[in-house]
Amino acid sequence: MKNNFKKVLFVIGLLHSINTFSQSAPFNISLEPINIEGLGGLQSFSFGQHNGKWLIIGGRLDGLHRRQPFATFDKAGHNTQLVVIDPVRKQKWTAPINSLPVPLQEQLKSTNMQYYQVGKYLYLFGGYGYSATLGDHTTFPNLAAIDVPATIDAIIGNTSFSAYFRQMSDPQFQVTGGSLEKINNTFYLVGGQKFIGRYNPMGPDHGPGFEQVYTEQIRKFNLTDDGTTIIIQHFPSITDSLNLHRRDYNVTAQIMPNDQEGITAFSGVFQQSINLPFLNCVNIDSTGYEVNNSFAQYYNHYDCPNFPIYSASSKEMNTVFFGGIAQYYVSEGILTQNNDVPFVKTIARVSRNANGKMTEYKLPIEMPSFLGAGSEIIPNENLPRYANGVIKYDELPNDTTLVGYIYGGISSTNENIFWINNGTQSMATSQVFKVNLVKNDRLAAHELNEQSIGSLQVRTYPDTEDGSLLVKYNISKTTTVRISLRSMDGQKIADEVLKNQSPGEHRFSKKVNSMIKGGTYLLIVETDYEKATLKIVVEI
């Protein structure tokens, strides 16, 4: 669900004083489109797989949700079929879900369910959609379990699959837009929200009301299943109202520098203080969690296809992200900030070294159009993997390897469509891409995003209360901070010298009344040891 704040005032580009540099990389990525005749478009779905065939459940048949409450997340966009896809033979089969009990039908038609496959069973948690039983949109408080191989065979054979579906209720699972991973034998349901009613970007007090409650939690539980009875053992949840206030984002299995299983929650929306994505991340292991404020992720902020890969020999963890939606992207070689949080084409990776230091890189290829939001990468089952699904880099051949396939998602006609969206500016795509990894490619060169590891981490925000330009920055030690705002022809608009500023986050606010629409300005933030220069374009 998109943010509901007023239209943004500024697009900000980082200039050459903090430019990016090419770095050698452990691999390259290539995309190869394939066509499966008759396959429909779908976004924000769940999937399981068996012997190379995919079972696709839930999701939406339309593109980016509209702003009007009567039109957004309407019943016509529900996916009311189960879909089986064979990407090798380029075949697909479908079956309606109307033979299942109504409670199962309602949950299986929902969008943004959390899901995880263990052996032959796919487990679906929560999800948001319309419930005819309740006469309203809701987040479902259910867990569904599906026998994937049996269901695939039944759909291909056109026989009944009802016996392969089970469902139970649990209020802890009334979540949408979160993510489900495992550490060892324990499930971690990270973030997300409970949303009841129709989405309305003007808020719950204008027009159709709604209830929106972020979990702000990591919910931990064990699940045992004998094929008939599912037993859930809940553990105490971890609550952090500031740092876990996240949804619709990438939460990915990791191998930590100590070679133990972990999880990283990358970015996410929205910060409590302003409706913009988080730039930091949360690292989770079996002992707890840690917020990493020394790293900033500028690309790929919303949920998008991604895969994790770890080298035990170098203790380097890499996570690769494909397109989606983000506050930042590169335009004409300049890192550009757009607070409308647009669709992007960026393919990037986040690397964690043996010391735990995280760094962001932009890959030399991009998505062919504005793709990735609400799509999934369905992994190659035959790759060497750790128990949590992370690819074992050291065991891959020194050649090209099929990592998996990207399927579906939202295809947008432009970067920013939310405020003009009438349902025609985007669609759910049926496109499938092979994702290939080329190991030890001597030509592999990825662009280091120096801002991802810089200590200043300058961010600018519109202040919708009084029209000010708000600048936030961090300093790592006591220093003098110089802030300068100038027109492109050098005319001084503001000069501030802030002496003896202590370590931590600081704010500087400046009225923008003197700025003209369409004007371009320079903002320079400089300490005794670091400097960042931003280009500000006043759009509105």
C-alpha cells in the first residue's frame, strides 16, 4: 500500500563529490526473458514448488492499487485460481478454488500473504483481501497448509485437490505485508501490519474508515505437522515500535559472519516520523536483533525479487535485489532522491564482509522496464544451498548458473503514477525471466554507492507543515558543520556554521519560499572530515 503524504517538493541528486566508483565483483547477473503462452499476469502472490513445477496462489490480477476507496483492492482483481507452471516446458495449468470451503477461498484470494515451504507443505499466513463473510476487506487471521506435490498433480490431472488443503485460525497470524523466514527450526514472522477495511490514502478519518496496526514485532514460533494436525508453539515476541515499524519490504535469509543462520530486514516502509522508507536495516539471529545504523540502503526499498548467496571461504554474504520501488535511483550517473518513492529499474546488491560491514553496489544491468514490485524470484531447486535457502557460492561452477526465475509483479508505464493512477498506468505482468549468475567473471564491475557507508548519510525531506526544507545528517565525532544552500549560478541563499556539534543525528531546517518552481539548487553539508553535495530540483 502506497504512502498517503502530500506530493513531494524535491528531487535530490548526489553530485560528483560523492560519486560512485566501479569495484570488482564476485559475479555478474544476466536476465533472459521467456514466454509462456496463455500465462496471465499476477502480482503479490505466494508460491510453492516441486520437481521444477510451480504452484502459484493468491495475489492480484491488476497493477498498482488505486487511491479511490471504491476502486482499490476490488473483488475483480482477486486471483480465484490455482496456477501450475512448468518453466522448462513452458506450460501452465489452472483450476478454480471454488471447490474449497469458503474460509479457505477467502484467504487464498488474498494478497501479500506471508509464506514458507517446508518439504512438501506450503504454509500461508494472513493476507489482505475482501471477505464476503464479513462484508468488508480484512487481514485474515489464518494459517493454510497445502500439500504442494499432490496439488500440482491434481491440477494437471484435472482431479479434486480439496483433501490437500487445511486451515486453522490464530490471531498471531493476522498479518499482511510482513515476511516469514526461519532460523534453524524456528519461524520468524517479521514486521507487517493488520489492515481492516478499504484502503484510503486520505486516512482513516476521511470517507471509508479503516484500522491499520503495524505489528512492530518479530513473532517467533515452532510448527510441527504430521500431515493431519498442525501444532504451533509460540515464543515471546520481540517488540520495537521504532525500528520494527516496517512492512512491504525485503526480509531475506542470511549466513552471518560466524557462519550461523540469520535474517536481515532490508529497508521497509514507513518511518514513524515521516512517510518515507527506512534506509537502515535490522539484522536478526537466534539470540536477538541489532539495528545497523552505520549502513544505508538507497536502492530497492519495497518488496522485490531477491536472492541471498554466501561464500564460506571469504565469509562474504551478498543479497541481490531486482527493481521494484525506491526513494533513490541513478539518473545520468547521479544518485537521485525522489520522495515520491517511484518505480525503479535498479538491480543492486548488498554485501556483508567477514567483519559485518555492509556495503551497497549498483550492478551494470537494469530491469528492462519498471518491473519488480510485487514479483518473486522462484529459485532453482537444484542449487547447493544452506538449510535456510542461502546459495552456497563456493560450490557453484566457474561458469553460468541458473539461479531461478522472476515471474509476475507490477509493470508500470512510468516512474511516478500513484497520484494519477486510474488503473491504466500499470498492470500485473505475465513476464518470466531466467536469472543467470556468472561466477568469477573477470569483467564483473559493480558501482560502489559510497553513501551507503558514509557517516554523514544526508537526507532531505519536505516539511508539509510549513514548507521548509528539512535536512537530516549524522556525525560520528564532535565537529563544526557547515551548511550552504546556493543557486546553480552561485547566488547564496543560506550559509550556516554550526560549531561543536556532538556525535549523533542532527537537523537543519530552511524555509524554501525563496526557491522558484523548476529551479535547481545546491545543498552542501561539510564537516572537518567529510562532505556531501546535493542537487535539489524544485518540482512543485
